[in-house]
Amino acid sequence: MKLHLDSYYIEPIQIQDAWSLCNFVVSNEDRLKRYFPLTLKDNLTPELSKLFTEQKAKEFHSKEEFLFTIKENGSSQLLGLIYLKALDWTKKQGELAYCIDYRSEGKGITTNVVRALSDYVFGSLDLKTLKIIVHNTNLASIKVAENCNFTWIKTLKNEHTPPGESPLDMELYELYKAIE
């Protein structure tokens, strides 16, 4: 599965992504440390990234969690990551979590990726609800959720605890599959 969008594309994580994933994580460490601490910790060296990509490829195959890479056409440079996680196949819901390279921020890439992946998930994975959970200070992520027609639902108290910080309240946005 590969989704082509403008000058970039989305595809499932692959073992051969380890080196570029390590580079992405290290160059975006400050952006990842608060909301993606495990992804950061698990990819600080090429060896760790190899183990991480192997594990995520297995999880993708078994439908436990889906990690997609966002890559630039031609160079295959890693522009970002988007997770489909916290899957509940009984309730037919999952959560999207995304991060973009600091050099690619503000270009509409994340919005386009979330739209395309939402369509894919609703059409191919038969999920009915997608969630985005974001801190109220992450205005760029809130804008992505709103631009993709996610609706603010409520504040989740003490939802996320960044490393070395007190628990944070987070905002829950949801998108529902259109009834045909």
C-alpha cells in the first residue's frame, strides 16, 4: 500500500527505513521529546532503529498498530511519521498521531496526509471513528485536526505525562466515517 500525494507519499514502515528514521528522530529530537518520547528513545542509534522498524513492521502485519512514513518523491527523504494506534477493533476506532520534520512544517503536508489516511482507514480497514489527541498549546496540530473535519469532543484530564513533567490535560478530536 502506497498513497501518493503531491511531492510526497505515505507507505508502511519498512526495515530498510531504519537509517533514515534514526536521522529523522535525531534531527527532530526537541520536537519529539515531549509527545513522542518512546519513538525518540527507540531510535537514537541506527541499531535501535533497526529493532524498532522490525517490531513496527510486525505490528503492522498483525494489525496491532500501523506506522506509516511520509517520504519525499524522488529522494525518499523521511518527512514525517503517522501512527494509527490505540486500535479497538470491536468499537471500530483508532487514534492518529503524527509528527513532521521541522523543515517541512507549515506546508500542509500533515493535513493532506491525515485526510488521505483517514479516507484509507475508513475505506480499507472498516474503522468508524478516528481520534486525534492534542495538547491545547499545539496550535499546528489543532489546525490539522480542524482542517480535516475532526470535531472537538472534550478535554481529557491527565491524559499524557511527558518525561519529567506532571500529567497534562489533552484535547480529544474525533472524525466519524460518513454513513452512506
